[in-house]
Amino acid sequence: MLSLERDVLLAPYSTFNIGGPADFFATVTTAAELIEALEYAADNSLKSFIFSGGSNLLIADRGFRGLVIRVASAAARISGRDIYADAGTPLGSVVQLAGAHGLAGIERLAGIPGSLGGAIRGNAGAFGAEMRDVVLSVKTYDRKARMLREFSAKQCAWGYRQSHFKSHPELVILSAQLRFEDGDSAELQRIAADTMAVREAKHPQAVRCAGSFFMNPDVLDEALRDEFALDTGKTPKDSRLPAGWLIDHVGLRGRRIGGAEISPHHPNYIVNTGTATAEQVVMLASLVKQRVRTELGIQLREEVQLVGF
């Protein structure tokens, strides 16, 4: 039976540690409970928002007017070269499970926070790997049609930090089947550990932030691309340049508004130094977008999802 709480502060559930109260709040541990919560919201004309790990979110200071559903289902099992996992399973747990059983394809995603469902929705990626590389099928609940629907990998409409599910918010991810290649367990675990060390070296991971705030934009300006290569010693892998480098280029590394700060370690992280409000984060993000657009002619887009605004 669905258990609802009233006026629950959302900040503690967010890696940003920012956000006001939800009118209603429910924690669900099974797909059936998640569906029950979604149908309750629909039947009572309540807006609903679903999350799990709390990363990649900026929740408004006023909170959320409606029902917030926290997905705590985290079951995962192995069958041959496949892993079947609930949407609420932490992505890090899936990486560890795969590595321990010699299943290759996801080890470069070690250290990315959040849940499997969120990672699939946003086609999370790092160091040349993306979720699309291992997803075989995705089970969802269509809250408009009130029915279960399953999508093959080909139907997921993958793109850079994009999927069919992100474009169609009526589809709520329940679980997924992932398929891997055979690999050496010790080597895969070493790669995962090295990847996490690289992430830590680039930016301390135990900070109050949402992860990368902006998506890396397409940049066709050859002069700017040449400047990036000269400055970093790296040739751009594709048409995109790192948002963090562009933010640094316009001199905003370390800029603060109130308790919100553009990280001095990695300028694509906006950090809550302890007292930041959502309003201050939005103001700082707006400053970044305006400066990059004015000085470089590039429009940055948020990777972080804004909730309750």
C-alpha cells in the first residue's frame, strides 16, 4: 500500500543539497509501487516527479507542488553476459557487478553518480563509453496510456546525453536488460578504479553539486578548436568542445554568487559551498551562458534537470 508523507524537505535527497519541500513524498521499492504512486498522482490531479540517486538535479527553493517519488528499488541479477537491473539500482553498483563477473563495456562509467534509470534516460557517458553501448532493452510504464511498454535498443533514439525517454517524459523507466562482452575481471576492476582516480584528480567527488552542469556544445569555429588543442595538448575527439574549457576561457573559473561557486577545479561544476540557494545557482548559470554566448558565440545548454521551477 502506498505510503505518503507531507511537506518533506528535498534538499537532503539531492547531491546539490538544495531544494525546498514537496507537498507529497513517497519512497517506492518495487515497480508495482511506482506504478501505484504514478496512478495516485494522476487520479488526484497532482504533478509528479520521479528520481532516485538525486544527482543531475537542481530543485527549486520553493520545492515541488505535487508528488515526488523516490525510487529505491535496486535489484540486479546476472544471466550469462546479461545484467537485469531495476531503474533504482545505483549505476556504480552495476559497474561493480559487471566488473566482478568479467563483463566488459561499462567500466569507464565508474564514478558517475546516480541510478541506472537516470543514466539510461540521459545516455550517461564518460571517457568514450555511453549507456547506449550496453543497453539491450528497457521496460517502462507509460503514464499517459497507463500501460507497460518495452523498448529495444534501436527504439531508444540515443543521442548525446539524450534518449527517447528524455524526449517522452510520460515514459517512466522501470528496469533494463544490459548486454556485455566477455572480459577479464581483474583488468575491468583495475580500469574502473583508474577511472575513478582520474575523476577524483579532475575534481573532488565528495562535494555538493549535481555533476556536470552544462552539456558539451558543438563548436565549428576552427580557430577556437585550434586554441583548445594548443591550450590542452588534446585534439578534439568530435565536433564538441568541453563546456568547462569554454567557461574557463571566458574567465569564470571560481566566480561566486552567494554560496554558489563555479568550481576552481573543474569549471563545468557549480558547487554549493554550504549556503547556496537554487536561485543563486540559476543566477550563476545564467551568467555563464550569457558570457559564453556573448564572447564566443556559443549557446550552452544545461545537462542538469531543473525541478519545481
